[in-house]
Amino acid sequence: MAKGERKERPQPKEGQTFSKVFRDKKHTMKTLKEGGKIKYKVGNDVFDTPTAAAKYITQNSVNGWVFWGIDKKPAYHQKKSKK
């Protein structure tokens, strides 16, 4: 991927909920639809991207797709348990 290009990601569906414990506090982000676009709500604040929502919580630069667990690797990338 060339510098500056964005990774194409499937958008979460309306009504999904994602949780993350950060600094011993559980944060919840819900997806909703506004103006035909998916938005991300944390508390009473609504954000255009999961990254903006994650930055609001961490007060730092962070990949929101990873922070919220939206961008998880498919199961075949995960280690299988040995019997």
C-alpha cells in the first residue's frame, strides 16, 4: 500500500456495540446511522470514525479500528490450540 492510501475496511453495521477497557475503565462505543452514514457514539459524543472516538478516550494518537477490536484478524490467522 502506498503512503497516504487508506485501507478499505468493511464498515460496522448499525446497532453494533464495541467495548474496551482503558486505564481500568470500561468504555463502550455504539454504531448508529446519521444522514445515511455510520457514526460512532461514546457516551453522549458522536464521532465520524472509530479512530476519533478512540483518540477522545486515550487523548493520544491511536488506530481506532484496532483499539475497538473492529479490525480483528480472521480466525484462520489465529493460533490453534493443541490437544
